[in-house]
Amino acid sequence: MSLAPDVFAQRRARFFQALGGAAAVIPAAPLVTHHADCEWPFRQNSDFWYLTGFDEPDAVALFLPHRPEGERFVLFVQPKEPSAEVWMGFRWGCEGAVERFGADLAHPREELAERLADYLRGAEGIAFRVGKHPEVEPHVLQAWAGQLDRAPRSGTAALGLVAPCPLLHALRLRKSPEEIARMREAARISAEAHELARQVARPGLNERQVQGVIEQHFLEQGARGPAYGSIVAGGDNACVLHYTANNAVLKDGDLLLIDAGCSLNDYYNGDITRTFPINGRFSAEQRALYDLVLAAQEAAVAVVAPGQTAEGVHDTAVRVLVEGLVDLGLLRGEVDGIIEQGAYRHLYMHRTGHWLGLDVHDVGAYRLGEHHVALETGMVLTVEPGLYVSDRLPVPEGQPEIEARWKGIGIRIEDDVAVTDHGHENLTAAALKAPAALER
């Protein structure tokens, strides 16, 4: 079940309020060529989708708070054309843009160049993301230049060209209850896929076969597909953070790290990582590191609440990891000093999470100047500490060399966590992570 049209109308109302007297030009995504004349599967621009719900390429949306009622939300779209639809599929056309998607007015996309200047006339500014939309940008700049040229005679012109991103991304950072419901659905499907993968994984299977089980479940459940390139990494492959080859044979005695989540048809995403023993039993070293990562992850999840910050969540995980690594002999020294010097980063080299929403690494600031952004109800972030023990990065001076028994162990545990009025909700708790649940 996708979002209702009135959800998009409410978003547009908030965006109009944020724009003040400026007009905004928000283009849709184009089709992108894969090879020769074949395109990648279409993926809509998230900002455009957030405001319109319109899922066709090459459209352009205008938001015109300076215009009269009935002329403020304008869509330029590909018109209905049977010969094109035979090849590329259904189009809503101008009539559908108005009736189905709530546009006040709609025009064929080819008329943008001739109509844009008139629509922008009278705006106090123009909000447009320069450098990202080469097919649309010349028309925006030409319209703005025309206003500046006429300013001595007319006495009016848009005062500046500004990016809409800060306004729009601040809105996207705080999810509505409807959005949280969609993310619960993405989390449900993603968690089920992880459970299926753990049931089928065994020595001798190829990583790609496990990937197939995961992504088949995404499709069977009605999702668009994977939200990002699924990571299915056995043994030392798990120490490569963005490993996506997924073509190695799973070995007896190794761990399997799976980082995979689905994307729904309305683009809301899940993002889960689980790590478990391929043969159903942890070795002593694997279990020691797994327990440490789990303790860090659970401690970090526990502090997610209004008023906390993403930086605070990260710091919580780092401290637990460093304390544990000192206890295990993989780090040496005083905990505060190790953290301050970053002397743990050959074992843990990434942040503990990111915003999640229409994009997997979703939009929104983590800090504003010197101040970290405080968590608020409706924000959703991943919490994903890990440890990766290999020879890929040098051991910092003063830290112990790594014994062979630890090498090749890569562990990450990741959940999707929504901030609530009184704390948090773990959207992905159905993907099990307790050691007893992972062994057989």
C-alpha cells in the first residue's frame, strides 16, 4: 500500500511555506543508459518523488508561491503518445498529472523552454539545484538572465538563484507517521529475507546463491528490489566494507556477513546487516568479537532518543568497542587516549550509522556549524558498528600486532531505528542477532 495523494499535498504545502516568495524548479530523474541503447531500470529522483509521487522520467515540477491559487503546482510531463507507450509503457500524460497527482496545471515537457520564464516572473528568488540537471539548467538560467536584463525597466527580478536542498532535506529528515509505516514494511520484508538466508547458508554454497534467496524474497513480497548492492561476504571478504562481488564459496568455519535491504515501490528502504557462523557454531575468537560488536550495537541503540545526536550514538559504540578490544589484547593503552588518537581505526574505520528514508544514505544534516543536530521524533537512522580484522590497514604505532587467529574475521550488526517521543523503535528487530539464535 503506497502513500495517499493527500500526503504529497501536505508535503507541498510545507514546502511552499518554507520557500516564502521564491519559486522552485525540481526536475525528475532521466533515464540512464546502461550500454548501447539499453537503460537501467528507472529510479525517480527522491526530492521530486517526495513532493509529487509522480514516477515517470524527464518531468519537471514547478512550485510557484507567488502565483495565484490554481497556478502554484505545475508539472511538465511526457504527453500521452500510443506509439511511444508501445515501446516504453504507460504514461499518465498531462490529464493524469492533474487528475491523479494533483497538479494545478500540466503541460507537455517539450513546452518547458517557452513557458518557464512566464511562470517564474514575479518570484523573489529561484530555488534550483545547479550542476545536477543539464537538460533543465539552461532553461532556468535563461529565464533568470531575462529577469535580470529587464530589471532596470521592470523594477523586479528574482534576487538570487539558491539551492532548494536545505529546505527540502530538512523536511525529508523528519518522517511522518505514514512514512514510518512504509519503513516498517520495508524492514519487515528485509528482516524476513535475512532469516531465510541464515536458514539456507551452509559450507559449499556460493555467496551468490544466498544473494538470490534474499532478493527473490524482496520481489515475492512486492518490493521494487534491493535498495543497494547486496553484500554477501564470507570470511575475509567481510573485511571489505563495500564487497559486492558475491561470488566466493562459503567455507566451513567462516562467518557470513550479509548487508541487504529492500526498496519498496514508493522508494522507502530497509538496511540490515547480520553476521553469523556458516556452519552454525562460532569459534572462540569469532564469539568474542561478535559479543563485543553486539554489546556496542545494543548500547548505541539504547541511547537513541529525542535530544541525543548521531554523534553521541557513534561515540557510545566506539567506547564499548575500544574497551572490549583492550580487554581482548587487540588494543593497548588507556581508553580515552586510544579514542582521541583514533588508534582503533585499523579495526573499526566507519561511522556507526546514517539517516535512512527515501535514500539509503538519506538526506539531512548531521551538524549545523559547530552544533550536532539533535535527534527528533520521526528521524530514522541506522546503528551499525563493526569490527574488521585483517592486514589491509597498518597497525598504528604503539598498538599490538594482530595474531593470526583473529585475522579474516569481519562482523557488522545493523538495525534501522526510528526516534519516538519517548525513545526509539527498532524497526528491524525481527532479524535475530542473539548468539543463541544464530547457532545450531
